[in-house]
Amino acid sequence: MAEETNVVAEESLFDEFKEHSISEFFRKNRHMLGYSGRLRSMTTIVHELVTNSLDACEESEILPEISVEIKKIGSETFGVNIEDNGPGIPPEFVPKVFGKMLAGSKLHRLVQSRGQQGIGAAGVLLFAQMTTGKPLKITTSTGNGTIHEMEIKMSIERNEGDVVSHKIREGFWRGTRVEGEFKDVTYNRREQGPFEYLRRISLSAPHAKISLEDPEETIIFERTVNDIPERPEVMKPHPYGLTTDELLHISRITDSSRVSSMLNSELSRVTMKRIKELEEYVLRDTLLENYRSSVFWDTIVGCYLNFDFTKYFDIYGHYFDKKEIEDVKMLINGLPEGLGELKTYCMKYLVTQYLVQKLDDEELKEIKNHFKKKPENFMEYMDKKYLNASLLDEFRRKLKNITKSPEDFVKSLVDLAMVSDAELEKYRKSIKDLLKKTPKEMTWKDSEVIVNVLQDMDFMAPSTVGLRPIGEENIEKSLNTLEPEFLKTLTRKPKTYKGGIPFAVEVGLAYGGEAGRSGEESKKMEIMRFSNHVPLLFDTSGCGLTNAVKSVNWRRYGLRSDEDAPVTVFVNLISTHIPYTSAGKQAIASSSEENEEIFNEIRQSLMICARDLEHHISKIRREKEEEQKKKYVMKYAVIFAEGLASITGRPKEEIEANVVNLLR
């Protein structure tokens, strides 16, 4: 009887079991889309629709003209209308663009863009529907002489857009106009409102003309550049940034007939020649894995390593103290038990080598600057968590010098009769069979083997054709609207983070004039953050861009403090994948501990610009000091002239005039 009761109880747990759509999730968690406060919600509406317009215009090579209208139509209701001169939307796609979450043209492509997830425009409709119950009105035309006026609502349960009404009229106009009514919003011209958002996006998109008609007046942000930006190209994933799951996903959607052709066609930098090389690396790892638990493991390790650790210690051992000798002997005697541990072991060897070859105090001090924090003891120098990204990259590059090539490793095993020709042929055949598989037959283990091997191979850095910076000249034209007395801009060469994700940093420093933000007594430092040219107005303190700016010692460059200075700092991070902290996309996950390549690149860029700022401030300071000295001497010019006239007998007025001319 008790067992029957338990069965009934367990079944009753699932009486309320239901499936939910992504739209239902965001309806209950709208704050994740940026709708978490009245002003922030209004800015989010403007942001989502304006960035869609900019992306559409740029992809169609059209100079953007965007108008934004914000009007109060009730005690708690605002109307927001946004119109662009873009390519327009075919009518059959309108319900999907505005009524379906995760539907778009960008999420599946590895390319730099403002929007990417396919939820922005649909989120605007969802918010309108939740706060007023009204649809969005979409007017659009591709310029074919037909204009479509549609009202769209979202079926939250189905995550689908429903057409409430659809009117067609003739007219020669091209573009898209979105009209909606919203509650739980407000409008003002504060720092985090739509006005400031549009002001900043006009700086990062200087080729766009943007007008804002708000309850007070109409403001036009004129374009300062008349050239359409080059379109970034779609990129292929780089082997160093690939995960097992991502490769398995590629295998499910590729059109390639074999795994080898898939690697060649779907990944960057992977040629058919490199795939032949990959076969040798897979063979090496297969042999290492097969011998991992055997009594011959020490011999196998000897074939794998390209150095004699004991001999190395005999040469450098006198540089260590007694405790360090014990630690290093532990390292020497602690041969790893698996391939993953073996690579870690080699990394520790490199750290040891790196330390003992830098012997004087200055060099040791330089080494410590490569570490995130000072280790407490010698062995902690070998712990990965203490090493920064640049040092890890250096060690990875050196790994190939302390391990034998796959071919030499296999030859060593053959010479020692550890593996026969027949066994090698069997292993090679299984590897070729793996690469001949149809991609959809790939297993998790297959993908894992290939990804691990790709990490060990040498590849050129990822292509940067998918990145499109604003450019130093264009940033300069934008920041010149602040009429600063000093301006410096810098666009750095692209780099990578997380192994293979390309990114680039652009910075600008504007000093004096209208630069900085207004404070109670004086101008304060203004930090303008951008990701893929989009302004970030919220979550300032939790953003890696802010932290990078504040990590610079600005006093060293002539400013009074990190905050009290008439300076505007412009930072734009561009990448095919921006590491946002949340779906709201208002802060970047980057620090000295996380995605530190981005953090360090921003710091370096700002310090380069700040050096020129220091020269400017020093020059101004010297000129002021000279002027004060002149004024001080001028006070005594009359007395000096009288004394000199009495001595020389020359007219006092003549001497005074000569003194004044001399000081000018």
C-alpha cells in the first residue's frame, strides 16, 4: 500500500509539468533584456531599434539617416517612433523580425555586428505588449513601389509573430518605420537616457545622420563622415578557439561529405596539408594514451620529451636554495600519469627554466611583472593561476621545443621496439577512417581527439577580415565636436583572446574644451564605453572597460586625479564575439583575471595616448609658469627703469619700454 502511495505521489509531481517558450521566459525575466527601470527601459527601446537600423543600412551600403521621435501621449504612456532609410524588410519576414525571439541573420555568422542574438526587436514588441497590450505598427518598403503597413503582436506561447492587420499602398519610398506605445518608461536628458545614447552613437557612427524629436525640441546629430564603412567579412572559426561541442555542432550542419573536408572548409587556417599533419599528432596522442598505465610509461615519457630534466638540474641546481632543491626534485621524480598531466609537467619545466635563467635583481623583478600576483614560494611560480596570458602564450610557443615532433616520437618508439610496424599501420588506418567518416557520424570522443590535437599544432593567428574599426581619423572627427585643446586617437592592431577569438581596441583622449562631464565644482573624467560601436551606458562599475580605464595611473600623466579632470576617454572594443557579462549587453567581462588580453590591450592603448597628453599638459604648465614670472617682473619694471635711468642718465620711459619689449 505504501508503495502505491509513493507511485501516485511521484506521478502527481508531474501534473503541472509544462513546456515553455523562450518568449515566456523573457516575459518573466524582462530585466535580462534591459527592461529593469523606467529610464533604462526607454533607452533600451531606442538602442534596439536604432542599432538594427544602422546594421541594415551598413550591410546594404546605404549612408544611414535615422529619425527618433519620443512623445508623451498620456500620464504614464510614451510613444516611440523610429524611421530609417535602410533596405526595408520583405513583408513575409516582418512577423519573424519583430515577433519571434532568436530569429535573425547574425547569430549563426562569425562576424562583427551591433546586434547578434535575434532578440532585440522582438524584445521591444514584447515590452510594448506587456505594458500597454498594443501591437507594434511597422511600415516598410524595399523601394519596389509598394509600401506595407502591418500591425504585429507576439504569441508568447508559440514564440511567433501574428499579423493583426496588413495594408498595402503604392509609393516610392524605401526604409522601415517602427511605431509603438509603452508604459513603465520615462524620458529625460540625463546621462543614461536616450539623448545621451544617441549623442554617443553619433560619435561611434560618424557616417550616420540621426535626429531626435523629444517633448522639448528637435536635435540633429549631423554626420561628420560621408564614406560608407567597409562591410566586415564573415569569418570561419579558428582552431585555437574551438571547443569539442562547437566542432560537433559544425559536424551536424556542414554540407561536407567527410570529416577531413569539413575541417578544411569550415575552419580557418586548416589546409589539406595541415590535415595530413593532424594525422601524425593524433597518432602520437593515441600511442601516449595507450601506454599511459603500462610499466613502460617512463620510457614513453623519455621518447616524448626533448630534454633530460636530471641533467638540466645538475647544470642549474646551484641556483636554488635547499627548500627549492627539494621542490624541484619532487618535480623531477613526479612523472605524470597521463597526457594532460604530461603537458602540465612540461609547462612547469618551462617556468623553472624561465626563472633560473633570469638571475640578477632587475631581471627577476621583470619576471615578477609577468605574474598576476607575487607567489609565496617557488612551487607557486609553476601554478597556472599565477601566470598572465602573455607568459602562458610564450610558454605554449616554447612547448614544441621541449617535446619531440610526432614523427620523431614515433621513430623513437620504433627504434626501441615499443611498437611494431603492424601496430602502427593499424593505428594509422583507424585515424584515416576517422577522417573519412561522414561528419554526422562523428562522436563526442572523435571531436574531443581532434580538438585536443588542434590545440597542439601551430597555426597562424586568426584572420581579421571580420573586424571593422571606426578608424583613428573618424574618431578624431567625432571627438572634435567637443572642441578639445588636446586630442589623441589610436586604433590598435587586432589581437586574439581565449586562444583564437579576434578583437581590436580603439581609444581616444580629449582634454579641455567641452571634454569631460560637468561636476559640482569642476569637470570630471567622462568614460565613453562602446562595444562594436554601440554605447554602453549602464552597469558602469561592473564593466571591464571601466576597470581598465581606472587601472591607469592618470596622475603620472599630469592629471590631478583619476576623476577630477576635464577629460573624455573613448574606448571601443570590437570583436566577432564580445564577452558580455549578461544578455543585457551593458558590461564587458574583462579584468586582470578574466579575458586579461582585452584588459591589458586597453591599458596599453590608453597609456600610449596619455604620454602625448602628459607632454601637452607639461607644455601648458611651463607656459603658465613663464607667464607668471613675466607678470611678477613686470610689477617691478617701473622701479627698475627709475633706478637704471638714474645710473645711465637715459630717459626712464625709454628704459621701461625696452624692459617690457624684452619680456614679451
